[in-house]
Amino acid sequence: MKKLIAAVAIAAVSGVALADACAPGAAKTNATVYAVKFALKTPTGDICTAAGTAASNCAPGSNAGANYYVRKPSTYALQGWFADCKNDCDEIKKFTQNHIALWNTKERLGMEVTSYNVDIIHVLSKTQTDAEIYFTLKGDMKNGTTGAWAADGLTRSFDLACAGFGKFDKKNKRYTSFAGNVVGKVSKVMYPRAVNIGTAAAPNWVCPEAGYWLCDAIAQGCSGLVTREQSIAYGTFAISYNAAASTAYYQKGTTPKIPAYVVKPTGW
């Protein structure tokens, strides 16, 4: 009996310590962490080169020289976390920029400025286990490293609208997953590698914006000038509650892992 009482006492003390690990000094019921994925179709930058000599424009078949870039259709993946040290019924509606980390592994971009807004979120059906969601996500993707990847050169600005259906956990009173479609735009498409437009002795690394074909000539933006032309983005999204990450965050204060080039949200 004494052993049982001691075990209960230890568990109680551990519970207090574990709760403090998530947010020291604050009374929390649990942490809420969602894994987020976007599978998008959107243009990426491509260098326009062919045999020949440098030309003043980038007509088909000509040599683009060193500073001419065009856009081409491509796939684009965003992944990351929504995380907060709370466990409210509609916590997924309350995430802010301080709770969101998103990135693209291929280009090594992290979303530094984010606006997330849920306009519709409801529990559906007689069983109260279905749900619907509509949210918008806006943000600037940047690379924070140095060297050949220009710190302030490679940028993508996303403006996405997302809608889908999901599930609600009545027992634990939380939304467990959502999946649906995305449509939106990208305000800037850069050629995805920095280019030295200077010399070896005096390098000038830039990430030029990619432009469009205009009939048989290339848009002015393809010569490295910023035109801020918008492109489309569409695809699918998935949001799922991650029990292991939520428990680790709450019990150990261990936040979900993000790449070094992604700015850690201030709320984590």
C-alpha cells in the first residue's frame, strides 16, 4: 500500500513538472501540434540557354547569356507544423504567426511572415465526427543562410485559399484531421539559385526573378529586373493532429523539429 501511495505521489509531482515544461509557470491542459503539408503546382525559375551567342532578348533558340530566366510549371511542396501549448476545442482556429512554421526543402525556404485566418470551421453530421474548414494562408518564403544562396534574394510570396473536410474527436474534443484543395497565387518567382553577376574578384550574388515568354521575346523581368508579376498556385493540403509531437511538447517541452534555415516561431 505504501508503494502504491508513493507511486501516486511521484506521478503527481512529475505531472506538475511535465506541465511546466511546456510553458513554465502557466497552467495548461496539454499541447496541440498539427503536421501540415501542401502539394502545389506552381511555376519555378529556369535558366534560358541554347547554343549561340548572347542576345539582348531571349527568343527561342538563342543564348540567354548570364542573366535571363524564365518560368516553367513545376511541383512545389510546403510542409511544417502548427503548434501551441494549449488544447482548446477549436485551437486549430486560433493559430497565429507565432505558432506556424512552414518550409520548402528543395529550395531551403522558410516562411518568415505568415497570416493565417480560419473563416469556416464546423462540426458536421449526426454523429458529430465530421467537420469542414476554410482558411487562408499568406506568407513570404525566404532563405536565411549566407553564401551562394543570397540571404535576401530568393523569395516567394504565397496567397492561398484552402477548403476541405475532416474529422472531429468527440472524446478528446479536438479536430483530428483535414484534407482538401488549394488555389491561389505566387507574387514572385525567382530563379532558384544565386548567380554571380559580378566578377570572381568582386562577386555580386543575386537571385534574379524569372519572367515570361511574350510571343517571341522575353518579359523584362527575365533580365533580372523585378517585375512582381504574379503566377498561379493550386493543389491539395492535409492537416493532421500529431499525438506524439503534442505529448513531447507538453511533457518535455520538446517543440517539433524544423530545419535550421526556418525562423523558429516566437511562441514556441
